Amino acid sequence: PVSRAGHLLDDLNPAQRRAVEHAGSPLLVVAGAGSGKTRVLTRRIAYLLAARDVHPGEIMAITFTNKAAAEMKERVADMVGSRARSMWVSTFHSMCVRVMRREAKTLGMSSNFSIYDSDDTRRLITLVARDLDLDPKKYPARTLAVHISNLKNELVDPETATAQATNDLERRVAEVYTVYQRRLGESNSLDFDDLIMRTVELLQTFPDVAEHYRRRFRHVLVDEYQDTNHAQYTLVRELVGKAGGEIPPAELCVVGDADQSIYAFRGATIRNIVEFERDYPDATTILLEQNYRSTQNILTAANAVISRNPNRRDKSLWSDLGEGEKIVGYVADNEHDEAAFVANEIDRLVDGGEVNNSEIAVFYRTNNQSRVFEEIFIRLGLPYRVVGGVRFYERREVRDALAYLRTLANPDDTVSLRRILNVPKRGIGERAEACVSAYAERERISFAAALRDLDKVPMLNPRSRNAIAGFVEMMDELGEMVAREDDVADILEAVLEKTGYRTELEASEDPQDHTRVENLNELVTVAREFTELELPEGAEPVPSLPAFLERVSLVADADSIPDAESDGVVTLMTLHTAKGLEYPVVFSTGWEDGVFPHMRALGDPAELAEERRLAYVGITRAQRRLYLSRALVRSAWGQPSANPASRFLGEIPEDLIDWRRTEPSRSTPAAATTWGRSASGGMASRGLSRPAPGKQGWKDAPAMKLDVGDRVTHDKYGLGRVVAVDGAGLRATATIDFGASGTVRLMLIGSVPMTKL
Ligand code: ATP
Ligand code: MG
């Protein structure tokens, strides 16, 4: 077999080759961006199969996105054909779903459990907090959700959280966590963090289950190891097993770069990569130093920025691709001007035949920044795709339709059931819902069971009773299709018909409702395609409803990244999503203090270091051309504000940057370097801190049309209801009640990070 494998080593450097060939002890490959870590991981899998006669079924590889997993699988399938199917290549979450579906019974759950995403989680936490009479101002659901998620990432269960709580907040969190966890159980549901935590629990509590997986998976490989959290770290340890046991530990290979750790807010800790050698004392570490992705100028800029971070191991990363072009810098008047610059530049590059659209990416710090780019790209007819943002599956109508499907698949899924109980309106009011809920809580039965026990539910009026009975009857009819294992697309069609959901939207005069109908049709198409997917030969057919729901709940942001060659579109995404990717041309935008680095990080050294790593990730995505831009004025949360230059810009040696446009009156160097807080007054006197009416960009920016009573979702404040609308045109404002986040008055000009629901 080694001769067959020889070519697998041909295009690797000696260090990479050693990593691919290494056998036995745990292996850590640490290296800077673009040094071929992912290439080593993929190649290693191929090499295991070709040269070491490992069976694909013995391999478990963990990637950061489902897309990366699919690509890896495909490459291996090209080599070994259908045998590749028995290999597990997936994200942590997908892998855990797979284990949990098989082993749910061991943990006393049924295998048709639902997976709650962050929105479902927040809904359930809101319900729990309300039942516990917590003041939503003091304990917003969002905050509670973050704390509970942190506990889960640290593998702290409710009992331990309760015992460890030392202050009021921690005690409240523990209380909510306890009830929340119980309700999840009653709903036969797991949230995202549970997927990992409960799998760890499974492996730690049931040695025979753990042994089964350890016997099976003899090779465990993990990409982007710097972004694992404690729960994921423990999961890997459990899968690998310890020396001295009955089964020798699996071969472990992890690759990563501490400088690219950008998920601390999800509990990721570089401790895992930094202390790998302590965790696995017989580990081998291999360093890679040559970067194959970027030109030297880009690399020098990246190194200059990251070297400002304290407590890091310095790496010497070099490239032999030559100096390349200088980095292009641009200072825009406002975000519209910035977007126009990017669009024009893309036009110029593509017209010149240097690159095509799909080789270009535009990055920004937060999702809401995509809107201005979209506006101008649409106007210019520049094809683009936004990765992430308000995703298809997050739209209200899509969530409603999916909630019906989820309720049908798992009647105990209370969050989904309560979501659609009165959608479309069928006369089941909040009071009736509360009566049923109280009854269910008292009897310790599920909400669905309580709906069937109507006679015993106190204080229900006859009208509600009838309405609920009608609803139950309709769900039973639909349930028959599920029992028959009808195609998910047919079930979905029946849901849209029988509930009257589609008819109601079609009858509406609101143009937004027509878009909603289109989205629902799109969902039917997705379901139809899913049904018609060809099963791999030998695979057992599974009922399409649960399989479809599982697929839908695991679509990660990065999964919608267009295929580089096939789509002629520019890709827009956040810096976080860009991790692991590469593009010949990169526009990284919004380099302003308060935007990037994020406002939150300005006074916090740890957060600032994380933002700097994000800058490093962003810069190192570029292969040949890098553009860095910022805007003097940007409207944030509906208010225009003057932003100083990002401190990271100043960390890049000036001679690497070719400034196409600088600040208007950058007369003295001193003014340039102190252009910060103190300078914003100066900007105001130049009339820059307010949008100048009539100035291109602002004039074009459409005022958002809102009426009293409209429901909106705001990127920062969440869900809200409009309570007042004042002024018109440039002076239009809306006062919006965001519940727990308070009541806020917002200007409606420019790009408000808000969507009308
Ligand atoms: P990141 O830290 O951004 O995830 P990485 O270390 O995983 O980067 P890869 O994506 O594996 O790096 O590799 C970067 C680029 O360099 C890819 O296009 C890859 O194909 C190429 N590359 C890696 N090693 C070699 C090599 N030995 N010869 C030629 N090209 C290489
Ligand atoms: Mg990589």
C-alpha cells in the first residue's frame, strides 16, 4: 500500500510530511495561518487509509463546519469509493446528535428528541423565568441564557450550579437552569450545549457505551483545536480513552493556532492547545512555519498586528510567494461611501479580468453591517451572497412551518407546540394557554398531554375549549401522515393547507406577506429535494421527517458558503465565519474603534486580545490583495456616530499600506495619531457627526416604514413593538418597546439594524 500512498506525500514540506506519517503517540500540529494545517489533517486521513490500512470506519474527524466535513468526505470518497461512508467526519454537534440518537434510551430519552436552537432556548428560558416570577428587567432571558450556556460548556450540572452559587445572580441562574433542564427533559429536547454535555455524561456514566465507541474509533482528528471549549475537550478525551485500560487509546491528532482562537464567548479556551502536552504527556508536537497562502506583505501586516498580543508564543511565519501588492487603505466619509468604494473596486478588478466575483470576499465585524453592501450591490447588479445574517431558517414563517413539523415529530416539544398553538389565529388566547400550562405543570404532564385532557383543565371558557379541540383534531389528522411515514414535503404541504397559514398570507395586502409565501414555497422545495435525495447504496431508508428536521437544525452559517468555482458571486460574511477560508481578494471593512475592535472590548484587555486575533484571522484570509477600510461616520443602532480609526490599523507598518484616500484634513501627523475620542469634537465642527442631508448615500438611504403596533427585531435589542412614530423623512423616529431591553427611540434613516416582522 505504501507505493499507492507515495504521491500523498509529494507536495508536502518535511514538517507536514512528518505530521502525516506520524504514528502512535498523540500529535499536535501548531502553526500560524495558512501553513497547511487543514491540508495535513485531510492528507493524514488519506494516508491512514492508503498506507496504514486503516478502515474508514475507524476514523472520526471533527471539523468546524458541516461544509468542511462534506468536502473532506468527498475527497476521501474519491480515493476509497463507497467505503468512505463509514467514516465519521462532522462537526462536534453533528457527531453528538448521531451518538445521542443511537443511545438516547440509555439516558432515559426517546430517540426522536428535538434540538433547540438559541431562539427556542431563549423562548423556553423566558417561560421559565416568568413562572419563577423573575423581574425580566433584572434578569433578561438573554443574560440567563448566556450564563446557563457557560455552565454547560464547563460541564456544570444544575445541582452543582446550585451548590456553587455564591451571589444572588448565580443563585437565580441556578434556579432557572434547574427548571429549564427539567422542562427540556419533559419536552424530550436538547439544546445545542446539551448535545455535547449529555454525550460526555453518556460516555462517563456508561463504561460499556464508551467502550463501544473506543473500540470502533481508533483515530480521532480535530481541526481548529484552539476553539474547543471544556466540554468538547472532555469529549475528545473520553473518546480517545486512557492508556492502561483494556483498549489502548485511539491515535489523536489535533491541529490549531492559538492566535486564531476567536470563540471565547462560547467558552473556547486556548488552554486546550497550550496545555496539550500536559494533557497528553507522551504527545509529539510539530510546528509548521511556511505559509503557502499569502504574499509577504499580507503576512507581515498580520504578524505586526498579532505580535502586540501579550502572553503568546512568537512564531516565525514566512512566505515565498514574494512581496506582492501593497495593502490598499481607504477612509470613507460614511458606511455608504465605504460600500461604494468596495463595489467600484470589485468592478474594476473583475473588469480588468484579474479575478472573478467568486474569488472575492467582503468581511465585517457584525452581521448588521452587511446591509449597506447589499443595498449597493443590488443597485449595481453585482451578484453576491451573504453568509449568515438573518438566515432563511430564522425567518418567522419558516420557523412557524418548522415548528409544526417539529410538533408532529415530537408532540412533547412544548416550545414548538406553544409557538403554533394560535398561529394562524384560531381563538386560543393567552389566557387559555396559561390555564393549560398551569394544569400541565401541576400534573407534571407535557403541554400536549394537557391539551388532550381538556375536561380537567379548570377555568377554560367553552370557546377556547372548542378551539383547542379543533386544533388537536387537526394535528391528529396530520399525525396520521407522519405515522404512515409520508414524505416530509407532502406533510409540509398538508400543514400549510390545513392550518390555513398559506391562504391567510396570500389574502394579505402587505407585500412582506407575499415574500413570506415565497419563502414557504422555498421551504417546500428544500423538503422536496431532501425527499428525493438519492440514498447511498446500502444505506437504510429513514423516515424523511425526522431526518429533515435534523438536517435543518444543524445548518451552520458557513454551510451556505458558495462553492468557489461554481458560483460567480462575491461572498459577504463576518470575520468569525471566515475562519479557515481563503480568498485571492479580501475587503476587510469597518476598521474603527468601537466597531472593530468591538465597543465591548475597548476597556477590557482580554476582549481586546480576542479582537486582535480576529484581525489576524481576517488579514490572513487574503491570498493576493487585501483592502482595509473604515468610515469616519457610521450609523449604529439608528444613530450616526463619528468613529476613530481602529487601533489595529495603526499597528500595521505604514509602508505596507497604500492609502487611496485618507482623512479630509490630515494636516499634521499628530492629528492623525490622536484622532480619537478627543478628535470627535473636531469632526462635529466639520459637520461630520451628523448625516449631511443631500449628501450621496444618506439621501439614498430609505427611511424604514413603521407603524404603531408593528413588531420588529433589532440586532441589539431583540424583539420589540412600535409604540410611537414621529417625524418624517430624515427626521423619522420610532419609539419601540423592547421588553426586557427597555424602550428605545431610534432614528429610522440609514441602515437601521432592524427588521420588521
Ligand atoms: P488556517 O490557519 O487559516 O486554517 P491552515 O494552516 O489550515 O490555515 P491550509 O488551509 O491547510 O492552512 O493551507 C493554506 C493554503 O496553502 C491552501 O491553499 C493549501 O492548499 C496550501 N498549501 C498548504 N501546504 C502546501 C504545500 N506544501 N504546498 C503547496 N501548497 C500548500
Ligand atoms: Mg485550516
